[in-house]
Amino acid sequence: MPKVKTRQIVAKRFKITSSGKVIKRAQGSRHLRAKKSKKQIRRYNEPHVLGPKQAKLIKRLLHH
């Protein structure tokens, strides 16, 4: 039986914390920054936690 490969595109975008939560960067953080407020830009730098349904799907693609 061959090894199950990790989806590299998913591995680069998502990270699993030690408690099992899946975190990602905010979308839209690099595009059209000049018109966004400082508060918005600051909020984009925070890691975002995925919901349980999405986290389950991402964990299945990662195969740690």
C-alpha cells in the first residue's frame, strides 16, 4: 500500500495548533491596502480559527 501524500497547497496555507485547532491567514490582506483603515490592516495580521466543519475537511487533506 503506498503512502498517503499530504496536499502541499493545504499544508502551506493552514496550520494545526497543539490543541487541534486549524488556523489560517485572513483573506484579502494584501489587496488594495491603501484604502483600508489601520484597524482593518491590523485585524488581517491576526490568525483566524476555522470552524469545526472546515477544520475537519482540512485535517483530512493534511494527513499528519
